Amino acid sequence: MYIKKILLAILLISVIVGGIFAYTVYSNIFSPNTAFENEKAYLFVSSDASFDEVMEDIAPLLKDVNSFAAVAKRKGYSTNVKPGHYAIEKGMNNNEIINSIRSKNLPVKVSFNNQERLENLAGRVAQQLEVDSLTLLNVMRDPDFLKSADLNMQTALTMYIPNSYEFFWNSSAEAFRDRMFKEYKRFWNNDRIAKARALKLTKSEVYTIASIVQKETAKVDERPRVAGVYLNRIRKGIKLDADPTVIYAVKSKANDWDMEIKRVLYKDLKTDSPYNTYRNAGIPPGPIFMPDISSIDAVLNSEKHDYYYFVANVERFGYHKFAKTLAQHNANSAAYRRWISAQGVKR
């Protein structure tokens, strides 16, 4: 009888201990373990992150760090960390959190526009992806790739069409560049290629003219007319005489890309640079800026007219006065110079 009581007590204790153990395991795995109030929180895990680094980043999002660590080790995550961008939803348990950060890498939106050089583009993209700007820049400049893409150092920027694209946050520099090349080929569809050929221009030349057009006017509705002026001058063999190319040349010559130039001076027009269209006929060797798609299409769908000149319209700010003759243009330009001098703008 005494032995039966002992055995019964041992069994009862075992059941209780087992129940506690089962409850603890269940609680560790299946009880909600988030400490934030928003519907979602996001975690970025770098490609070289250790489990300890993940724990440091995720700790502020958890109620019970120790239980998460225990479940992560039990599920093998501690020795198999996955890089990426992950969402953790409010109320998730440890099991769900680990499943999410192990297999549900979310894409991020990468946006860029109006970058002046590849260096600026690389810096902009590096702000949105894990990869650093120097690695991106080196990949963008890779001579073997540029040759295979029929590009060069001067035209390399033309491959990047400003827009928003989805990437995995931990995408490599090569993956970004190669995806952009696919987007470039998709952008240059049969219709756009046919229009470029009709203008007797290459894709890079269209992009380069578009970069000048956009620097000349911020008004989208005016860009086809401005593009028409430059195309008329190209057909006639007249130098483009585009002030934005002079500004680019001056900044390039000084290697000072932060220089702010509001007014082009006569001495600037003498700057020795292939980008200075006051000294050199034809289209510059590459873009001076990353134009919007609207500017590229403005060149491809330029307005047909007889204008060869234009200058800022001080009576309608943002727009320009167009002229068919040099005499008319000189009168418009004199009025503009008087106005800008009255504003005290010297540089």
C-alpha cells in the first residue's frame, strides 16, 4: 500500500512536471512575443550578420528575448541566419517570427531620378540597398560590361532609366546593374527605337539631348518645343549653345560638383571641354544629367517648328521666349540680361 502511494505520488509529480514543461514549451513557441504597438515592424539582416547581431537588432521588438533565442536555436535559425528585409507583425509568436525572418524576404522600392553622374546614382541607390556606393560604382563602370552593353564611360549613365523598382534589400551590385540593363532594354521598345532612328539619333544621343532639355526647362509641357529647337540646330549644323552644358563643363573642369552657378558668364563660354556646346558642334559625348522619362519622350516626340533660339521669359517665369531669327533672339536676350542684372545675380 505504501509503495502504491509512492508510485502514485511519483506519477502525479511527473504529470505536473510534464505539464509545466509542456506549458513552458508551448508558451515559448506559440505565445505572442511582440513588444511594439504598430501593426508591423521591420528588420534588416545584413549578409554577414551573426545570430548575436540579429538578436541585438530584434531585441527591442520582443517581450521575451530569452524565449525567442531558445526557439531560434531549437529551429536551427541560430546557425543559419538569412539576410534580407523582413516584416514582423504585431502579436506574432516566436515560431511565426522565426519563420518570417527565415523565408519571407520582402522587396524594397528603389527610386532614383535626376542624378548628375554615376557617382551620385551609386550614392542614391546605396541609401536604399545594403550594397555600398563604391562597390556599385565599380560595377557600373566595369569596362567589360560597358563594352558588352555598347556603352562607354561617357554614356554609362544613359543605361539607367529613372523610376521606382523593386529589389531585395540584400541584392548585389551586379544584380542591380544587370536588372537595370534589362529595364533599359525594356524601355527602348520598338516604338522608341523607330522614333530615334527617324531622328537619326542613337539611344545615348536621345538621352543626352533630353538631359539638356530638362536642364533648360522644368516645364514638362514646354520640353517638346525646346527639344525641337535643339533638333533644328543639329539638322542645320549649328552649335547647340546650351548653357547647361557650359555649367557641366565648368564644374567638371574644376572637379567641384557642388559648385552652384546661377548665371553663365562670357568667360565660362571659353571653357575647354567636349561638353561645352558653345565651343563644340554636335551632341556632347554623354549626358550632363539623368533626365526624366518625360524629357526622353519629349525628344522622341519633339514639336515641329522653325525656332532656333530661346531665352528665359521674365514675363512668364519658368517658360521661355522662342525666336526664329538671331535678331529676334538678340532682342529677347537683351531684355533677359537687363532683368537678371537688376536682380543682382552675378554668378
